[in-house]
Amino acid sequence: MQKTLKVRATGDALVLDLESMEAGVRKFVGRKFVTTPDGRHGFELEGNGSAELPNTEAYRYAVRCGDLVPADRATAQECGVKWVSPSASRAEPEPERAPEPETTTTEDAKGN
């Protein structure tokens, strides 16, 4: 069993950084707190969202649920999930769009 897990934050999931919480600081794995120019607050990726965490069941569960993604093959194997390299996941094709409906004008409808 490896001592640490290498993971990346993904999507909009917020996974608590348990070690920071024990120190009295609310922090989320791979995220940083931001205030937007219009005064709203939120979280965005810190760097590329990567983090090295202790190998605990809580973090392995977050990887299995998809809230964190493994950043290396060893972490994927440790968590029991399929390894997908970051470059392969960025190369996903765009989803197919539904065809645009044909539009008719009033004149077309009248048969002119």
C-alpha cells in the first residue's frame, strides 16, 4: 500500500482537505477561495488542481466516486479505478449536436 495518493480536483466537486480541517482551516483539495470583482465568493482550481494526499479511505472513496481523479497510474490502481491519462481525457471529442430545425418564413408558408 502506497503512503500517498496523487489526485486532481475535477468538475465542481469540493472535497474537504481533512488535514487542514484538523488544523482549523477550511480548505478543499486542489481549490482556492476567490472573490470575484462583483463581490461574489467561490472556489477555483489552485494551479492545475493537483494534490498529494495521505492514503486514507476517505480520499480513496472520493476517487472512486469521481469527486477526485487519479493523477497517476499507481493512485488509480490503489483506488480500484480505471487509469485515464490527463492528455487522453482532454482529447475527448465534442458531443454531437442535434441538427438545427429548418425555419420557414411566413411567405414560404403561404406558398409564395
